[in-house]
Amino acid sequence: MAEPRNYNDIRAWSVVRAYLSAASKYPWFFTAAVIATLIVEGENVLEPLYLKQVVDLLSKGTPTEAVLIAIYTALGIYALLYFSGWAGRRIASYLTVELEAEVIRDLFNTSAATLLAHSHEFFISNFTGTLTRRVTRYTRAFESFFDNIIFNFLPAIFFVIGILIVLSLKSILLGLGLLAWTLLFIGIQYAMVRYYQPLRIERSAADSATTGTLSDAVLNHATITTFASLDRERSIFGKVVDHWYTATRNSWLSNNYIAGVQGVLVMAIEFIFFVLIIYFWQQGTATVGDFVLIQAYLTILMDRIWGIGRNMRELYDVFADATEMLDIIELPNDIVDAPDARPLAVREGQIVFDHVRFEYRDGQTVFEDCDITIAPHEKVAFVGPSGAGKSTITKLLLRLYNVSGGAITIDGQDIALATQESVREAIAFVPQEQSLFHRTLMENIRYGRADATDDEVIEAAKQAHCLEFIERYSDGFDTMVGERGVKLSGGERQRVAIARAILKNAPILVLDEATSSLDSESESLIQDALAKLMQGKTVIAIAHRLSTIMHMDRIIVMENGRIALSGTHTELLSQESNLYKKLWEIQAGGFIAEDEDPI
């Protein structure tokens, strides 16, 4: 889980390195854009020189032929420079569009892949809305970052260097004065932007919290409605928005303070330069054209320098937005493949929990010394009260968590030394709570095996008794199921999950309350399909409804993270008072006929 952000953390250079690294994959676009920008600023430096020349020629009074030729020559060069600047801007804009589109696509792919690779623990500890918001802000902030570099910072640097050279040739005093003022201006702006940066980070975090809270409420709209809690949710969201309001207002006000200081510095430099140029004119070392030159330079320079302050604030907004996602990108994954991990090779399907110890991150210990051996093709059910550790067995087997001690092996291979992908490919998992993609029924069932044909998907759906409800839809298998499958009932979603498992046909099958959302009629339809699905596979079934696991090869009763009992249904009931017998009596299991064929 990402650690809470310290609002005083400044990670500007980390973001810059990440973005420049992404842009460096397209060196031709980057280099050409920089060269085009240099051409544009060269034109901006040279244009006023020829404008000065025209003004000086015009001020001579008599328009002789030589003067007119000189004037039109200067105007011709001025026009040529203007055209080259226009062309440079168009080229720079085109190259920037190409580069930004490429890089943003890469950033979307890499950041999404990095996010999705994080552990189960990470996702259950973070708002879904907040995480998606971080990805989009991180990727799209690159556009603002690169626009500022190409269209603001580099042009300002090139232009300042150019006019410093020109003015220094005219007067070393003007050149040094402008250099000193430029450095002072940028230094003050940088210090103020850094000083107020915590406000921007807090604003960015508040924005993410607002999105996450709203997303959480939207996803739980049914719960809000059924519990008549609209006013409560309004109050909760209102408090989050109030924090956003305070953080955003403070951030925006800081921009106003910075702009005020900028205005004072700009007025000062303009006044000082006008006084200097008038002094040089009095001394006979400056012409009217020099006055026009200085005015033109100051006009462009003020726009550039003023822009630097504004762009610094925009860049630090980018840094604040990008930092949240960068934290996730740099956050070590809880579950990683071993350096020499190899694909798991399942030959028989034997599963062994060898002195397994496990505790959750909050310190809650589930297993201290868990020893379980499941023979190849054996069908084992785990029962027991809530919190006994049944579902944790499946999570550890799927490597959603790493064991704290001991080992879990499949056919003698430690799953911690096998690739995660190969471990999960070897297991077909039907969870208790189904969550489908907002895609078609065909796509959701095919998730069990990506290369399955339509006929294979339809056959799996038939075996899972999905056709009974799919045929009711006018679009059939092309029906969209809604976000998380909300358009389907719980039982229908569970049948889709079973169809996935049938299609996957993995050697190990894990059923976590696989029929819990089915009514009695639907359950009877599914039982035959599950019985066929389990043939020739190693099966682990988690169940609360004991009637569904009566005919398993072995039933393991868990209590407080340890194995309390183990045996067949008949063996456990034949023993004196025990937990399984008590659970069976509570569920009135004795009224189920022995000749029934539950799973």
C-alpha cells in the first residue's frame, strides 16, 4: 500500500527524470523539436535588429535611393525571418504533438501495467477511483510538462541568451544588468514556488480523495439506497469536498501572491532600462532605433520571464499530480517472482502445505504450523466457522499472499519459486463473490481461456447452465453485463464464473462457496456440471453449506487457523460430539436423504 504523502515532499526531479526517460525513446522527435524551437528564438532575437535598422534609416530624414534600398533590404530580411519563425513554430508544434501522443500512450500502458501488477493487499487497501485518477493524471500531465519545456522554458532560455549577447555588444552594462535581473527574477520565483509547493501537493491529494470517495459511493449506490443513507453519504462527501475547497483555495491564492511579486519586478526592470537608454541617447551612444530595439526586446522578454513564473507553477502542479502515481510505480510489489523462477509443471496435482505460517500485515496470525497434504485428484472440502482460515488457504495457494514461513508445493515444486502466472494458470478458481467486466457475456466467459473459439465458449456456457438466462436477452452472448456484472443476478454471475472454470479446464480446481448465490433450482442444475468439472482434477472446496460437500473424498474442519478434524462426511458424523457434527445439526443436515447427489 502506498504510504500517506508528506505534503512537504518535493519530488520534482524524480518526475522530470521519469518523463525525460519516457521521451528519450523518441530521440528524433525530441531533438528536431528542440532545433525548431532554437530557430524560432533565433528569429525573435534577430527580428528587432532589422526593425532597429529600419527605424534608424527612417530617422535620417532624406529618403535617398541608397537609404530606400537599405530600408527595403532590411524589411525583406525581416519578412524572411518572420516566415522562418512561423515555419519553425509549425514544425515544433507538429513534432510536439507526435512526441506527446507517443509518450502518453507509453505512459498509459506502463503505468496501468505497473498498477495492475501490484498485490491483492494493495488493491483492497486503496480506493479504486483514486487509483484510476492517479493513472490518468500522471499520463496526461506529461502534455503540460512537455509543452512547458518546448514552448516556454527552452524559448525563454534561448531568447535570454540571444539578447544578452546582443545587448552586451551594445553595452556591457545593459547585458550584465539584464543578466542579474533575470537571475534574480527566476531565483525569487523558484523559491516562492517551492515554498508554496506543499499546498499544491495537498490540493492534488484532496482531489484524489474526492474522486475516490465519490467512486466508492457510486459503486455502493444500492447499499446507500437500501439503508436510506443518502444524507449520511452527502455529509461524508461534503467533508471531503470541504477539505478539497480549503486545499484548492490556498493553492490558488499562493499563485496570486507570486503574480504580485512578479509584477513589481517587471515594473522595476522596465523603468530602469528606459532610464538607461535615455541616458545613452543623451550621451549620443544610442539612437531612436536602439530605443525601439530595447522596447521590442523588453516586450518579448517580459512575456517570456513572466511566463517562466507561471510555467513554474504549472510544472509544480504537474509534479504534484504525477508524484502520487510515481509513488505507486516506485513502490515495491509485495508479490514478485523469484529471480530464477520457472514455470510450474503440473503432472499429478498433489498439493502440500508444509509447516506453513502466515499472518496478515496488520499482525493477525492465521496459521502458525499448518500441515496439509492433498493427494493427486483428491477432492477436499474445508469447513469451519468464519475466520477459521478457509479462504486464506485459497489465497495462499493462488499466491495472492506470500507465506511467512514453511512452503506450499504442487507436485513437489515450491510455488514461491515458480512464476506467478504459471501457478495461476494451473488453477481454475471460482470465488464466492463474482465480479464481471463491463463487457459482453461472450468476452466474460472467454476470460477462462483467451484462445477459446466461440463454439467452445458456448459449450462451456451450456454445461454451466448459462444458456437458460442468456437466451432471454435479445443480443444473446453479445449482451453487455454492466459494471461488475450488475445487470445479472448473483446466481447468473456465479454460473458465468463456473463456465469460465469449465472453459479453463485447469488441473487444479478451487471452489470458494461456488454455489452460495444459487437458488435451490439453479443449484441442482449446477451440481451435475460441477461433478463433471471435478473429474480427474485435484479439488479444493470451501463451503458453509455442508450439504454441498457430503460426497467429497475428505472434509477438513478448521478452527482458529488449525485443523480440528479430518475425514469423510460419514466418519465425522460417526464420531462423538465435534464441531462438524454441531455444524451439521445446526443446518439440519440430517434431513437430507443419503441418496441425494450433492457435491
